[in-house]
Amino acid sequence: MYDADDLLSPSEAARLVGCSVNTISRAAKRAGLGLRLANGRLVAIRFADLRIAASFTRDCGGANVSA
């Protein structure tokens, strides 16, 4: 479905993992993942990085995100 280098919007990532956009953004920021604007807003996250970010948060239950 997704390749490792595919870029996902925060809302796509949240839908895939089953978390809120805010949860995805916090997890990505904590893990140092994703593409951010100067104001710090998450604008995209690589699919491969989403899998890493999902494992950093209990809110997602350590969701198993797979292609």
C-alpha cells in the first residue's frame, strides 16, 4: 500500500495509526521525525518514520503500522 519513502499528511498518518493528529505530531516531534515548517507545525511524515513514531506513544498502543 505505502512505500517506506512515501510522505503522508499528519491526518493520513493519524488515520492509519488510529490516533489524533496531535498525538502523531507529538510523537514525531519527540522522535525527531517528520518535515516541519519554521513555526514547528508538522507538514509531512515518511511512512517508515510513522512506524517509528507510533512506537513512541502509549496513546496509540504501540500501534503496528504496516504497508
